[in-house]
Amino acid sequence: GHRITVQNIVIWHERMGKSVDEICAEYDLTLAEVYTALAYYFDHRDEIDQDIKKSEAFVATLRERTPSILESKLKARR
């Protein structure tokens, strides 16, 4: 009921170095919810890591295709 995915929790914990307690406090999750998500990740690590890589590639493609408005304005001022 939070719309927070296992991928989100994995990125916050494994890549950003947030503790389980920090994730719980910041996103109003229980310890059980966070540990359940992490347990699921460790049981399905390859699949979830592939999904994260696909998401990162998608974001990179979008960034290439859609230039930043702020960046364009800053370049125009220079």
C-alpha cells in the first residue's frame, strides 16, 4: 500500500547506504516490510539487478532525448 518497490528499497539500502532504520523512518515503513523486501531481493538478486539496469538504461536514454530546460537556459546565458 506504499507504492514503494523492492527496487527502491534495494537502491536506498545497497547503493545509497541507508540503514534499515533510516528507510523505515523516512518512508513510514515497518522493519518487517523493509526486511521482507531485502529478503525477496536476496532470493531474486539476478532478476532484480537486471530490472534495475534496464531502468537505469531507460533513464539514460530519456536524458539523451530530452535535454534539460535548466541546462539549456544556463548555456544560453553563457
